Amino acid sequence: MTTKLFGERVQRREDLRLITGQGRYVDDLGNGALAAAFVRSPHAHARIRDIDVSAALDVDGLVAIYTWEDLPERVRDPLPLLIPHPALTHGRTAYPLAREIVRHVGEPVVMVVARDRYLAEDAAALIEVDYEFLKPVVGIEEAAQGAHLVHQDVPGNAGAHLVQEVPSPQGLGAGEAIDAAPHVLSFRLDFERSASMPLEGRGVYARWDADDRSLRVFSSTQTSTSVRMAIASKLGLPLPSVEVIAPDVGGGFGVKIVHPWPEEVLVPWAAMLLGQEVKWIEDRREHFISSAHERGQVQHVRVGFDDQGHVLGLDVTILHDHGAYTPYGIIVPIITATQLLGPYRIGAYRVEFTSIYTNTVQVTPYRGAGRPQGVFCMERTMDRIAAHLGLDRTEVRAANFIQPDQFPYDQGLIFQDGRPLIYDSGDYPESLRMIKELIGWDGFAALKAEAEARGRRLGIGIGCYVEGTGVGPYEGGHVQVTSDGRVHVSTGLTSQGQGHETVFAQIAATELGVPLDKVSVVTGDTRRFGYAVGTFASRAAVMSGNAIALACRKVRDKALRIAADALEADPRDLEIEDGVVHVVGNPGASIPLGTVAVLSNPLRYAFDEETKRATQFSGVASMDRPPVDEGEEPGLEGRDYFSPVRSTFASGMHAAIVETDPDTAEIRILRYAVVHDCGRLINPMIVEGQIHGGVAQGVGGALYERMVYDGHGQLLNASFMDFLMPYATEVPYIETAHLETPSPLNPLGIKGAGEAGVIPVSAVIASAIEDAEGITIDRMPISPSDLHELRALAAS
Amino acid sequence: MGEALHEITLTVNGVLREAKVPGRRLLSDCLRRELGLTGTHVGCEHGVCGCCTVLLDGAPVRSCLTFAVSVDGHEITTVEGLSGPDGSLSPVQRAFSECHALQCGFCTPGFLCSATALLRDNPSPTDDEVVEGISGNLGRCTGYQNIVKAVHRAAELMGDEA
């Protein structure tokens, strides 16, 4: 019996420092560093005529002012287009500081460095930028008409156009299949912008060591390895001279996967140039207008189906608003287009999207990353089919499910990783059975009627999704056992609250047979692990979890080989329990893992009592073999990588009961239920926490959050006063049940859990409001005023 | 044209602390920068998110909406001061960990301070009172469910210890 921790509700190892105020977020570091602040464009679209800094020069504590003209080669170049795609024919990225044209409110124009942030902002406020106004392009459909352009060399404001088609089993195209279907519906859906909105904004702190010409950068990022490569490239430094560390990060939810941000290039550059530490911490308004948003889409749907609700053909045309620039390519609309199909096996499918420039903040993935829009589309479609046919909404869904014996199931599309969209495993009928039972679907009609008799209006809704998780290309893990018996695990991807220090330690402790408190985990520190992709797409547990497990297995094998030598036993007769290697059935014949670590490193010099065992006159070494055997390396450590052939596919179903107020149109969620399948659970407590947080963000997106731009491209609600994120008063109690269909694609059988909670919420709430009101819901979010207007419209 | 500095004396987490600050220095910045207590976080700088909540003479306040000079002579408790002098965790701190009431931890110090004040005034709150008591704090990770659970758990722990 080895130490079994995988699957247990282990308390988090991160918590102690975080509940005692000892966390290390980027702004907690570098107290004496110079502070940067930015002059940002107040206009959505303008030409910079002149920048006059003279009034700022007298500010006490001012150190430097930089405009684009001041930047050297490479630093001054446009930021990289991170994910090129053949369909992104007109990809455009921003300059780190605006060059001639600004294309959204909030675009950085001037960088100021001063003794502290107050003074830097004093100086920034005194810098005069003279702008010539250009016509702002706002609104997806207005932009798509192309009357005015965001980039003069991008006709129609169309950055990308992509069509994917899957013919029906009979070889019909979607159009033909729809035309031939007994029933056809067509409609339009609207999805507003929201944003990741972590409580900690972005932040960068750079230390340049002029003596050894090395740079250490701390960034609140979801990918420290890639920030490191970008900085080395931009600043022309050798990669080994640059280290990037993601310290404690106060939430990411997608926005911090984008990199390098202008500030991630400029702050280290200024630190090098000035020979002093420089730090920039984003304030909330900056986060609203200078980072990234997501979600905004208009969808046009045509669907053909038979009398039982089988979808015979589906044609979806999407207009996607990607804002002013495309640093993250077209990942979001690709995910919408491909994950739209959810758990369903439909006839023919055709999806087309056009990704449009507007003079607004750029759009990059926010938790869910295009899936909430796709699921909204598919689930609204299912509800419309059910309404048209007079069938129960769950029956229509069940009629279209991929069955458990049909896995692996190929949807015939190309996914966001450039690989085929093939579902690995799942059990959708069981998931539906569970969610119906959990929410009380079959008994709801009676509940609703009873409420109605008392003047209350209730509705029930459901939403199903499939989420491609754990995308490649790879992650790695390094595991080292030291002579004190401690296990040091590192992986390159980063953490923003997911509990990686705990779950990766659970995996390592289980694999190595050591107590949990002997294991420590470091993530997102390039000094410890230089190769990584990053934390996004619900991939950390799948990718790094498996990489760490594989690295542990290497270490375990090596430990058993060395221990077998020392114990004169067969490695196959050994096991590791509680950090001690012993012969099965003979606990007396044992050696602690720490001692194995000592023996793994043949020494000339002893530095303590324990290490004397490994020195050259200790008598343990065989005289017939070299001290380090061929093919071996000194040290009890191992490194391995996990690179899957394709994504895993988690899935789930949510249901909710809402009440709408007949007078005020207030919408209250009375119950919210989740059935979730992310394969094998490493730590159910942490998975549930991820679900809760996701659902809360989903509730925000369904009922409250929208980025309100006016026709001039001004974001009118760029503060927490005006952008309504849910408080504890707005989030319902979430009832959760787990289904575990292991993934066959990785050794641990896990899928991802990070984004799941948020994905179907808008669809579920729309479904429930529609059920309560009998009014078609075709947009999200729905505020009481929206509902009031829809009621008035329906009544007229 | 350097700014005029004001000498202030605060009792922070039971310790008398002195600082020289410009009149416009926010209490949050003074705590973090002048006094090195970085446990108090700043999430919005306009008094909405509650990350910067500290206890001023026992009452929760937004330290980002408070000038440091305006609390000269007062008592402040920050997250660093919630544990006992021997480092033992307070019931609220223990309950937050036990109930998985934090993820990224950035909003947590504010919640801990709010919950501490809530339970001191109302040792056995109802569900509605807990939700009301933490409704001045924004979080983006937890969905609040486990925070509500943790506040109840902390009440239980405090009851056991009383």
C-alpha cells in the first residue's frame, strides 16, 4: 500500500502564506523600484500630431519620458502575432508605444518613469498630446460594412475569414441538408463583450544586473517561459541571461496569457537603460481599456431537423469582434466554431466566421474562450427545435447525443491546436440523467404550476457542453529528491490560484510513495524549468500533471535500482512507502529515499554525516563498475515531458431554476446544478472550487457584465462602479455532481477543469428565462431592463 | 518642489509605527510601501472591490479611500495582524483554508478582515447575514460559496473556543 493522495480532498498548500498576508504578488516585490506610468490615448481613433513633454520635465522625482521615437530597433517594432493562421490574412498588432496612429482608447502613447507612482502620474498628466481625430469604427456590424477602416490597409475591417464544412453521412452539404429537412428555423443571436477581470491587474517588475549583464523579470503572467523568450528577443539578450518569474498571480482567467504586453517589453528595457529597478502595476481603469476583452459576437443560424428533433443540417455564420489588434490570432472564433457542436452528432455542419477590426480594446481568450458563445448558439438552437416541435428540451438533446459506444468520435473539424476534433471519451446520456435528477427536471412542471398559482413566475433551463481541454504542444516536469528526503517538483507553466502546488504535490507524492509534506512544487519560474507553453485551455492538470507523473516514474525507477544495489535485492521486489524503500514483505530491509539520493551522487567530498556514505572510501561502491554507471546521471532526479496526440474532451451539463418578477423584471436564480466530467479527479475540493468560480463568472456574463462602448469608442463603464461583476449577493448556491470518464489519452486519465464552470451558464439562464417568460431569448446578458423591453416587444 | 511630508503615528497590528508621508498618500499605499505590509491588496483604487479592506479602530474600511494622514493616532489591523502573536491562525483564517475559500488569494485579505469584523459583531450570523456581511468584497475565483461556508465555519470555531 503506497501513499495514496490522488483523488483526495487534500487541503491546499498555498493557503498559509495567502491567508497571513505573506503572498508574493508582483507589486509586493521591489519596494524601492522606480515606477512607470503611461499616457494612454483618450481617443478611439486618432493621428498623433505632436507630443509635448515640456510641462512634465519639472516634476520632482521624474526620471525619464519615452515615446515611440525614443525606442531602439526591435523594442520599437510591432508586438508579435503570437498565433499565425492561414485564414488570418490581415493580422495586425500594436506598437509598444503608439506610432502615429492610436486605434483604441487606452492605447499607450508615452511611458513615464519616476521615483514613485504618484510622481510618475503627476508627470504623465502634464504631457500634452495633440491628436487629429479619425472616424472611430465601433460595433461589429457597422465595422463589417467597412465604410470606415481601423487599419487603412485592411479592407472591410476583416482580419480573417474561415469556413469549415462537414457533409452529412449521406454526403449532403449543410445548405442542402437544411433545405431537404422537414423543419427549418433561422434566427440571429447576440453576445456582448465581457472580460476576464482578475482582481489583480497586470504588472511587471524588472531588475537589471549590470555586473553580469543579466535580467530578472517578475510578471503577472500566465506564461513566464514565453515572456522570457519574447524579452530576450526584443532586447537582444542571450536567453540564458534572462529569467522570468510569475510570482503569486492574482487571477488570470485568460487575459494574462497574452504576451509580451507593451509593458513587458518596455519596463525591462527601461530597467536596463536606466540601470535601476523599474516596476509598473496596472490600475483598474488601465485594465479595462488597455488589456483585453472577449465574447462579443453576432451569430446567424439556420437549422434543419426532423420530427424527433434530429438536427439534419446546421449552418452558422459568425461575426466576431476582435477589437483593434490580433496578437492572439483567431483562436477565439475558431473555438466558437468548432466547440459549438457540443455533445451532439448532427447531420451536415457548415460554419463561417469573419473576424472584424473595431476601434476597441483587443479581444483575446477569457475563461471559456469562445465556447460560451458556441454553446449559447447550439443550446438556443436545441431549445428552439424543442419549442417548434412541442417536445421536452431534454428529449431533443438526447435524440442528438453522441452515444458512449461511439468514442472516439470524430467531428470532422480542425480544432484550435491545428489537430482533428476527435472526442476521446464521455457519457452524455448518463450526464443528462444525472442533471435531470439533480435539478428535479421531471417534477418541475408541478412546481412551476404551483408557483404560478401564487403569482410567481418560474422557469427551468438546461445547457450542455463539450470542452476541448489539455491542448498541446507539451509541458514538462522536473523532480528531484535531495539527501534530506525532500522532493522538489518544478514545472514551467504558471499558477493563478488553481492550486497547482497542491495537486501536483498529490501526484508526486502518490507516484513516489512519499508523504505530502515532503513535496514542494514550483511553477512559472524559468530559473527552475525553462521549457513550457503556459496555463490556458484547462490544460495545466492534464499537461503538467502527466509530465510530473512521468518524471516521478523515472525517479522511482532510478531509486529502486540504487536501493536494490544497496539492499542486495531485486528492484521488482521493492516498494516505496512513506519515503522509505523496502523489500515487499520485509520492512526491515529498507533504506530511506534521502539515503538513496545520497548514494545516487558519488562524492569525493562529504559535507555532512549523511553524505559520508557516498564518498570514495565508504566501501559501498562496486570496484567493477564506474561510480556513475553508463546511461545514468548523478543525482536522484528526473525530467520528462508530456505531449499528447490531441486534446482531451471534458464535458458537462448545467441546469437552473430562475424566478422572474412579473413587475420589475428582476431575474433571480433559485437553484443552480452542475454535472461535470473532467475524467479522473485529482482533488475534488479544488475541482469544485474551479466550477464554483466558473459558474459565478458565467452568471456575470448571463445577467450583468457588458462592456458598454458609445459611438465614439469610449468605454462608458470602465470601473468597478459601473461594470457589474457579481458579489456574493448575486451568485446562487451551486449543487455539483461528478461523473468520471477517464481520458484514454494520458497516463493519469484526467481532463481539464479550469474553464468548465463558465461555459454553458448563459445558455442555461437564457433557457430558464425563456421557460419562465414564454418570450424568446436571443441575446446575452439579459438585464431587468432588457427583459422589460422584450416583454413590451412581445406584447406589441 | 518636493512634496511636504507629514509625520504620522499609527498603531498597526498592535505595534506603534511611524511614517513620513505626503498628504495625498493613501493608507493602502502607506501600509504597503512605507510600512512594508504588503498583505493589504489594491484591486481597484476606487473603493469598490474591497481587496484593501483593513480594520480601523476595529471597523472595516477601504484603505484605498483613506488618506494615511487622516488616521494619524488610530489603530489599524491588517491581514498580517489577524494571527496571534505566536503566529497561530485566527478562526477565520483557519476556516478559510479548511473550506477552500480562496484560490488566487488576492481578494482574500479583504474578505478575512470583513469576516473578522462581521463575526465580532455577530458571532452566529444567518446565511443572509453572512452574505450581507461580505457583500462589500469582490472576488473573481471562488464564486463565494466556500467563503460563505468558511464564515459559518469560523463562527463555529469561535464558538468552540469561547
